[in-house]
Amino acid sequence: MSHLSVSQLTEQIRYILESSLEPLYWVVGELADFRQAPQGHVYFELVEKQGNQILAKIRANLWQFTYRSVAAKFESVTGTSLKNGMKVLAQVTVTYHQVYGLSINVKDIDPSFSLGERARLRQETIDRLTREGLLRLNGRFELPAVVQKIAIISSPSAAGYGDFINQIQNNTYGYHIYHRLFPSQMQGNEAVNGLIQALKRIKDESDSLNPDAVIIIRGGGSQLDLDCFDEYRLAVEIANFPLPVFTGIGHERDETVADLVAHTRLKTPTAVAEFLLAGFREFEENLGLMLQRLDRATRNTLREEENKIHQYSLRTKSLAGNRLNLESQKVNTVNNRIIQAGKNLSKIQSIALENLEKSLKKATGSFLQSQNENLTKIELQLRQLDPQAILKRGYTRSESNGKPVHLQPPDIGAELITYSFQQKIKSNITEIVDKNE
């Protein structure tokens, strides 16, 4: 059996491929491992996937001169550059190199296909969310009268984030909104995972942060840059989030799926800031109107109550006057009764006093006569007991040393003074005879 060299075999393969295949093919695939060499050429793989499973892939080359024109046209139509993960419709030629093997050279890329594919996938996501009842689930929350605490999901370096913070912090009304940033990548392959993780962090810290709403903002971009906001997984997280979610992604021409499932969709970050500040202004205006109404109602009530008080005052004066007249009549009647009763009582008491006076005079006369008789008797007794009367009857009284001899027995030789009715006799005691001996 004859044999071939490797170069002979590879040459036959190249010849058969070139002679059998069409010069050009339009191929649909996803860009993978997309990289640009220093010389300006671009190397990548064109991949076909089913879910996360790769069904087929082929190496692709986009030479420098062709890449410049293809990339410029693609970016002018889609607003974004070619990057990993994009699904494209590419015009290619199949080549076989004896050293580098099978590959395709990309001649052109249709940007309208990428836009149409994006729209198709977006609609499929919307239909699925509608079937599952998630499209307006986040809209069930009732916003507070004033949104004062917010959690922000954005890139710290995004211009839209800077504009948003500048507007809420430097508003002319002096309103203060407490805010905290939860940073996330806002475009590219890792944007969806970053956004979902930011939502989970807010949910985990909601007890301490206690936000009124979540704000997702970015500073605009091309339509294809917004592909992450059309992802089903992100839409489910927003729909099921336990707080109202606002979006201000910064695009004018279209709504993303994230906008549709969010509680409130606004076009730009500054529009979100204006919406929040408008809530403060409306609340302040309503409060002012309520204060005016309260003031008016209070004035009307006070006026009505003053009228009532005036009417009550008149009625009170009338009733009081009538009552006073009635009581005055009662007092006069009682007074007359008292005066009459006093006169009657005075007459009775006067008669009683006259009788008492007569009885007293009679009793007093009897008492005085009786006492006079007693005094006469006592006077006679006193006269009889008067020492002078006794002396007058011939009796004498003797003293020794100034004391009566019956009170202090005298001594022999002591001076004795004897009193008679008309005389005072001094003598010396020479003998004392006891009458009982």
C-alpha cells in the first residue's frame, strides 16, 4: 500500500475543501475567546450552544484591514463594539492551512442580525415572565409618601451615578436622602451576576439599612451594552425583590426587561433623582395645603364655637336672671316668714319674760326676806359672841407674853395682862393653882 506524507495528505484535504465548499457562507454563532493581536488582527471562536452546552465551535480569524471596516460599521449601527458573548451573523470563507488546520476567515458581520436576535430573545423573556406572573409583581408595593432611604446599585465610576448623587445632594430645596452604594459591574458578561449579588447584599442588610427602595442606575450606553438588563435571571430577582425597585439605566429608545419588571421605570439617573425630589416637593406642598385647610377649618370651628358660646352666654344670662328672680322671690317669702315668725316669737318670749320677771320678783322678795331674817339671827349671835359684849357682862381676858393663857400656860413670875371692858391690868404671877387638883 502506497503512503503519503503529512504535507501531501493535508494538501489533498485543502484541495477537496476548497473545490467542494462555496466561496462564502453566512454563519450564526456566538463570539468566544475574542482577542485582538498587537498587529491588529482579531482571533476568536465561533460557538454554537444549547443552554450552557457547546454543540460546535470553530476557530475564526478577522484580519486587520477587514476588522477595521467591520467593527466600525457594527459599532455605528448597534452603538457597541464586538465582544465576547455576542450572537452574530458572520459572512465567512472556510480555509484549511497545512500547519494551523481548519478555520474560517470572517469577511463581514451583519449588525442588524444582532439587534434582531436581541429583540427576539427579549420578547421570549417577556412572554415567559408574563406567563409566570412576574412582569408586574414588584409593582405591588405602595411607595411611601417620601422615599428617604435608598440602596443604589451602580458602578462607582459611572457618570450617571455621579450625576444622580450630585442632583440629590445639591438640590435647591435642601432635602436629604440617605443613600448607600452597592457597587456592581453594569455591562459585560459578568454584569448579570454582579447585579444579582448586589440585590442579595441589599436583602441581607435590609434590617440594618431599612431602605425604602432600590435604585438601579447607569450612564446610558448602546443597546447591546444593555443586554444584561434583558436577562431572565435578573428580571426574576427584581420581580421577587421585597422592596420597590427603580431603574434609571439611561437609554431613550427602548425599554429593557428590567425596566418592565421594576416598580418604577425612569429613563435616566437624573430622572430618578428628580422623581424622588418631586416626591418630597409634593409631600411638602400637600402638607402646606393640609396646614392651610387645617387653619381654615380651625378658624371656622373657632368662629362657630364663638357664636355658640355667645348664644350660650345669652341663654345663660336669661336663665340666670329668671332663676335669680325666682330665688329672690323665694328669699323674700322666707324673709317675710322669718320676720313674722320672729315677731310672734318675740311676743311669746316677751310674755314669758314678763311672767318670769314676776316670778323672779316674787321669789327674790321671799328670798331677801328669808335672808334678812337669817342675817338678823346671825347678827344677834355675833353680838352675843363679840368679846366686848362678853367683857361688858363682867368677864376678863388674860394674856402672857402676848398670847392668851388658855393657849400657852403662863409661868410663875411672868407678867400677866388682864383686859376688862374698860381697863387693862398688869400683874405678876405669884402662884398658879390647877383647878383639877
